Amino acid sequence: MALRPFALAGAAWGALSFALLIGLGAFVVRADRNVDRAPSPPGPFADAVPMSGRLQSGASLVRDFGCAVCHADLPPASTAPVAARLDLAALSPESVFVVLRAPVQRPAAGPRMPSFHLDEREALALALHLGRGDTQGEVRRLARQHRGITAADGARIYDALNCAGCHAHADHSPRAAGPPLTFEGVRVQATWLRDFLRRPHAVRPFGTRPGSGARMPDFAMTAEEADSIATFLLQRDVAPPAPFAPLPLSRFARSKLDTLLDRRWSCLGCHRWNGRGGRIGPDLALVASRLRPEFVRAILDDPRHVTPGTVMPQPQLAGDVLDGIASRLVAGQDTGTQRDTARAGYLSLIDHATIALPAAALASTYATHCAICHGAAGNGDGYNAAFLRVPPLAHTDSAAMSRRPDDTVFDAIAAGGFILGRSPAMPAFADLEAGQVRALVAHLRSLCRCMQPAWARSPRPPRPPRSP
């Protein structure tokens, strides 16, 4: 929907400009991400700046852009806070909405407000949360059109995008919303990283921590800026994984692996492949252009070691099978599929509820491993549920849960759905300790408020005879 121009008087516009430039810092927001940019220089990096100069410049740019606000393992920002404090009392909902949706010229120096790929409804929610005073003009019209959107939605989006990392707010705290980048030099391909920094897109559609809703912002970087930062990230001193040479695959072998990925293994519970599958992890169609072959093989072998903090479970497959999967992913898909994948974008922060991470260990385990599909309250309505061929079970369904013995529920968590003749999209969390799985089983019983079938319960021991 095209944004109508606001009919602002000259004095009001001058006051708004002053508030935006002084109170908020210098902003760059891209409303239309399809605007052409200068072509990237040939080769992985431009040759105009020596390597040592690019490394130094990359580290400086990382500080200037405040990348450590979301990526905790990067050099801290050169100024604190990165951007000026938001003077909420001075901003109307219309002012906030204009900043979030209208493009502003790149500043010559100072903080740069990026685009967070907000659609009209997401920007409206933030405007209702941050703005002070009555809504007017376009914001009032949109608020009438989207009556279900409230300031509470904006508060949730503010947390999801880690806005507090740059803009202090009494009701919000900053957090590390992005993934650690220490291993970027051994993980991604140089050309992909450079292009991604210039044109960010959804790698994980609803956050690095699934359900957080975090997004990689678009800073409208020049080719030189992207090259310098990419050089810095790729040159970090980390031991690479073991070498891996992809296997040559016949047409039959490729077809067989595609079928197993689609019908047998749990990969499509979290990832897309051939246009089908979940939206938890990265789309497997882009593995060939994004990741290094040796990293693909390493993460299949031991995901928690290669990528600390990942929720990807340990695949329960033999080494030669993992070799075949890695080879198939590295071979890639057709160009059309990759284009469709890149356009898929982030999931709506209005249509999908973010998942909080509770402090309690058991609740945190459920939120991390189960709520993505089964819902935060166990109602079977997690954000990933809509992308699965078989709807996930509602753990609050006492009729269904009371028919399942605790041993069966335990096996479903530890060994996956396929082994029980159910959906293969349910992965095996075999890396959870037995005590954690038993605790999850007990938690599911609390959600359904039911017990296992009577025939599965252990009989009570006989009472000792009473003494005469």
C-alpha cells in the first residue's frame, strides 16, 4: 500500500526535522529495498584498499555501526549508546511512523538508523507504542483499518528487534539478538557474506533463537563498507573444520537423498527444501551459495560443538549417510528455487507471536525445543506449525494425551516421530539428558492435566498385613 503524504505545516515539519536529527541521530531507513545500488566490485573483495587497511577499516566500521549491540562477540561500539536516547515525550505517532517507513539520506558521519524490513502493520504497531499524543492523518486511518493492532504489539516488536540496544527505554532492556560471529570465517563463503551485508535477507525467518523474531537490519552499506566488514569477519583466528570433498552424486543418488530428506529424516521439520518445510532454520536451498562444504559436513556431525547455542539436534545417522547429505546440499538446487527462497523473507511480527525465554530451566527447555511447533502454552499453535504437513499435537489436549503412555511420550522426545510411526518432522532430541526428557514428560502432563492410561501405570505394591 502506498503511503499518503502528510499535510504538515512548515513550522510543524521544521520541528519534526529538528527532533529527528537531534533527538534520534542521523537515520537511514529504506522503505523500498528494491532500489538499485552500485554493482559490487569484481572478485570477493575490492582491491583499492590493501588488506591490512581493510581489516582496520572493517573493525572501525563494526564499532561505528554498533554491531556488538546484537552480536556480543564483536568489538564494542565506539560510542555508548550507539544512537541518541529517544525523547518519547517529543515524538507523535506520526513522527515515529514517518521515520520507520520513509527513506532518509545517508549521513556523512555518525549513527545510521537501519531498515528492519518492517511492513505497514509492524511500523504502525511501533508508532502506537512509542508515539505520544493522539493519532492523526495516516496513522489514524491505518489504526482504524487494522483495529486488532495495539501498542502492546509494538512493545513486543521493540523487544524482538532489540531496539533498546541503541535507544534506551525505561520499559525495555537490550539483549544479544544476533548470532555469534566468531566462526564466520570458517562458516560462510566470502562472496555470500559481502552480498548479504549489502542486501540482508531472512536467513532464519523468525530469529537466530527460534521464536525471538530478531532480524538482520539493512544499513544500506556501500560496496566498500561491506567489503571491509566482511574482510574483518572472515580473518578472525578460528581453527577450521576438517576438510571435506563433496561426493559425486548420480541422478539416482540425488533423487534418493531428496526423498529421504522429504519423507524419512526430520530435516524438513525445521528447514525448507524444494519449497517445502519449516521456517525455524535456514533454507537448505541456499546452503550451496552460503556455506563452506567443510562446515556443512561438520555441523551435520556435531551441531552443538560447531555452532554453540544452536537448537539443532544431533543427527542420529551414520557417517557415510552424513557425507551423502552434505554432498547433496552443497550441490544445490536450481537458480529459480534459490530466488524464490531469498524472497521468502521474515515472518510477520504481527501474525506470529514471539516466544519468551523463561528463567526456570524446565520452562526454558520447553520454550526452546517444543514451543516453536507446539506453542508456548502447548496449544499446538507455534509459529512453525503452519509450515508442517502434519499438525503438531496440542499438549493441552487431554483426550489425546491421556491415551499415550509416558514411555511413548519419552520415546517421541528422545527418538523422534518417525520411530513411532508418526510424522518424521518431529526430530529426535537425543542430546537431552534422560532426566531432562523425564522432566519434559511431567511438564506435558501438567499441560494436559491428565495421566497416562491406567493400563500403563505401575500397580501399587500390596500393603503389608496388619499385625494381630
